[in-house]
Amino acid sequence: MAGIRLLVGLGNPGKEYERTRHNAGFWLVERFALQQGVALRKDTKYQALVGRVGSSGAWLVLPQSFMNASGRAVQMLAGFFKIPAAEILVVHDELDFAPGVAKVKQGGGIAGHNGLRDISQRLATHDYWRLRLGIGHPGDKNAVADYVLQRPSAEDQSEIDQAITRSIEVLPLFFSGDLQGAMQKLHTVDKPKKTEEAKPELKKAEEKKPEAKKPEPAKPAAAKAEEAPKPAPPPEKKGLLGSLFGKRK
């Protein structure tokens, strides 16, 4: 399977938007570029920040024409370098996932995301790959437009940052063509360990607990009769002489 040759981060340009939830795709690509020492330079022809990873040759792109026109840069770069949709990975915010969740899929619907809508229209296909970073949902569809353009809470930001870290770790697998391996690794999240600190205390508490006595099994009536104390023998009847002089030994 061919690897990813075009990594696209979605967001809105400008200082006022850079820390908003809708820019989660920008955050991942920017951090990855920094780690790789790749400079993202503005290319007026593509209306995007563009860079290239030396080790894999993959292109990094941050469209600068606002979210609802993100497809222009993707279409132009893909067309010029002859990159098919199956070799494009688009990173974007996902309302349907809680902060901290990161998942990958190929194709499928756009779930009302304006950036994906424009990319799909310009490429005339949904068959590109998507890396979805959960940002949570406001709970009211009418509040979505404002919600995505607000900053996440400190707790949510921490969760999103961790999801970005895990996603960046699997990017080399995407570039090398091991897309299934990348998906499996990213989707396999370790379950939280049980509180180990509590275990010794529980053990001590259990040791201190007196052992409950097991009830003895019911015994048959015959056994009960045998165990019952035997009545004392009736006193020996003594005659008149015996009572006066006692019994001779």
C-alpha cells in the first residue's frame, strides 16, 4: 500500500483563531513540523503554508484561505504533484468525539465540517484519509458555530494535546505505507490501570478482618440424640437397714 504523501491540517489563519478548537488540525501539523525541523513557508500560489519532510518526502500543508475554502490548496498541490486521494491525510477537529480521542478512517461522510466539504467537492471524492481529533460537543447543535471558535478549557486542551502526541507517534507508519498498523496503534489506547496504591491498604484491611465462622452443617436427628446428655440414673432404693447402717462394701 502506498504511503501518505500529503498531510493537511485544517484551521483558520490569524491570531484570533490560533487557539480555538477549530484549529486542532493546525496544532498537530505545526507541532509535527517543529519536531521534524521542517519550516512551513507561505506559498501565495497555493494560499497555504507549505513544507516537506525530508525523511519521507511527504508534503505538509496548512491552507490559509479559511476553513470553508480549504480545498483549494489541497486540490492544487495534489494536482501538481499527482497525489491521489488515497495518499492524502487530512487532520481536523471532530465534534462527535470527546477531547483526548483520536481516530483515523478513509472516506465516509463529512458530518457538516466545512473544511471537509470543500476538500471533497474540489477533489470530487471522499476517499482521502482523515485523522479526527475530538474536541467535544456543546450539547446543542445551534451552539456549534460559536463553540468551535472558542478556546477549550485547560482540561480539554490537555486531553487534546495528548491525543496529538499519540497521533504524531504513528505518522511515520502512515508515510511508510503501513496505514493499518498506524490505525491499530492509534486506536489501541491502554485502559487505565486499577489504583495500585489502594491494593496494599485493601490487603491490610482484609488481613485485619476476623474470619467469619462457617456454620456447621445440620446433624441428623439420630446424631443429635447420641450427643444429648444422658439422664442421671435414678437413686438406688435403700431399705430401712441400708438407710440406717449404709451399704456394706
